[in-house]
Amino acid sequence: MFKAYKKFKSQKINDVRRELARAHLIIGMLSFVTIVLLLQEAALVADLNTVFTTIAITLLAIVAVISVAISITLFTVTKK
């Protein structure tokens, strides 16, 4: 555990910020893909509950927009 702490302590803030931005970008892309899959599944299956599908798509859209905004902010802001 102490080795991992020393490794994290020695990382530069710019490297950590870049990795966090990438992680948020991946979360945003996965959310968009999940939205597309839910829309396709709702169009194909008539028995799918549209209220819950709409709620899931709305929440995923919120997550995607927030994650992409955080990712863009982390990529553009350079704090020394």
C-alpha cells in the first residue's frame, strides 16, 4: 500500500488531470453509445416500457453532457 502511495505522490498534476479528462471522455462516449442502444431497442421491441426508457435516456444524457464538459474543461485549463 505504501508503494502505491509513493507512486501517486510522485505523479505530476498535469498527468493526473490528463488521465482524469480521458476517463471522463470515455464515460461520456459510453453514455452516448448506451443511449443509441436504448433507442434502437425501444424501436424494435414494442413491449419495452417507454416511460422507464425515456427516464434512462434522459439520465444518461445528463451524465454524458456533464462528463464531456468536465473532460473539455480539464483538457483546456492549464493551472500551474
